[in-house]
Amino acid sequence: MIKIGIIGYNNGNGHPYSYSAIFNGFNRKELLKNCPYPTIQKYLIKNYRNKNHYPKAKVTHLWTQNKTISKRIAKVSKIPNVVNHYKDLKDKVDCVILARDDIENHFSIAKFFLEKKIPIFIDKQLVFNRMELEKIKTIIQKSDNGLFFAGSATRYSNELKKIKNLIKKKEILSIHCISNVNWIRYAHHLLEPITVLIGADIKYIRSIGDSKNHQIIQIKYKSQINLILEFSKNHFHIRSTFFLKNKKPVILQFKDYFFSFKKTLKQFVKMVRTKRRMLPYNEIYDLANIVICGKESMEKKGKKIYFKNV
């Protein structure tokens, strides 16, 4: 059996509960009592149905920076062991899921496991800034391209699967996307399906609106496609609208969380089991680089950041 260690937690991110429950099942009473995310409660109860989705992989160990929260997650998602520090996972598990999206903490944690050649899945954005991106790439190359996986579950969504045949790159005039939270944490949810559909042949990236609760990023492709990504604290849906030549717009809205998370975790487990990467590393670096370029444009008050592949 593949033994998985899970690392969390940060405010607003319930993945330590949901990812662990997808592997282990959940205690319904504890889910309703101790999981503070109604959406997670709803889709686990609706979809899990006591199925053993991964009989040969379980979350066996958990670390968060708060022992009380660790115990709550462990009760909800049937995790038998809580450790005192993430480094304690080293000799206890076969792989690790970094299930927190406070990106500024990713580098130090990911570095530890990559240097130990322990496979790791990093939720959404890889690292926080350009210097960390260069360092993490060097660490991975030095460890003989050690196994890692990063990104958003929207890449594997049912909704994307359904519209793939409806959209051809040459027909796209522009794309408008909207999400909640903010650019640094949720950009991947919007970017990954678009990258699957049209690639990352980007000319430049720039911030065209940056306030506390509302951010807007423009991405210009070399093909002249204009992509607008909007993030509003008060918006709930994760949705992209594709405007096409002589056709009605096509809307991609992320709804089936359970399916997408389950498929993502399946890819990670497959990587650990087969020791084969599931995504080209250059694509992971490029997506991380796009997010960092957007962050840099905000810091430089909307200056265009011309995109170069890492």
C-alpha cells in the first residue's frame, strides 16, 4: 500500500479534509461537526458513498502547524497518525501532498522533500517568486528530475472534457475568466484548462486592475488572443467564457469538484506507483512562471511583463 503524508492547513483551503477523505473515507458525524466548509460536506456526502476509491493508497500521516486543527482533520478523514513537524514524515510515508495554498510557504517545504527524493504533489502554484522558481528547478534537476506534480484539479474536470471538441484555437477571439479569492492563489484554476486548450504561447502579461478585493490580469497571446482573468473576493463561481468567430460563446464552469479532485489524486498516485511523470515539467514551470509574471506586473503597477519560458 502507498502511504501518503498530507500537509496543511491555511485559512480558506479545505483540501486537507477533502483530499484525505477521498483516499480514506470520512466520519460523517465528525465531517458535519469539525469540517468548516459546507461545500466539502455537501460533495463528500453526495459523491463518496463509502466507496474505496484507492484500495492501495491511504493517507496515513498528517501535519499542520496547529495541533488542534490536525486532530480535527484526522477525525474527519480517518487519518491514524498526527506528527509534530512536517520533517517527521520523511521515514513514515512514500509520498507527500502539500495541500495548502499559502504559496509563500511552499518553497521551504517542497525543497525538503525534493532533496530527500520523496514524491510530492504541490497544490496549485509551485512557488511564490522568480528566485524560488529558479531554485526549485535546479533542485529537481539535481535530484535526477525527482518525481513531483503540481497544479489545479480543473485540468481534469468533467466540464473541460465536455467542451474540448467545441473549441478550436483558430476560432477564439477572446476569453474572459472570473474566479473568487485572488490571482496568486487561484490563477491555476483558470489557467490550466486554457493551457490544455490553447497552450502557453504568450507574448506578455500585465495587471490592469489591482485592489484589495478585485484583481484583473490581461494575457496577450502571440496568436493575438486576448485573455482577461478577473478575481473578486465576492464572486463564487470559477468560470471561463470563450468568444468565438461567428459562433455563440462557450462557457466552461467548474462544478464537479469531487470528480476533478479524484482524477487529480489518481494521477499523483499513478506517478508514485509507476515512477513516471504525469505532466511535462516544462508545462508546470511555465504555469508557475505565468502566475509569477502576473504578480510582478502588480508589483510594478501594471507594467507589461514579456513572457519567457523558464
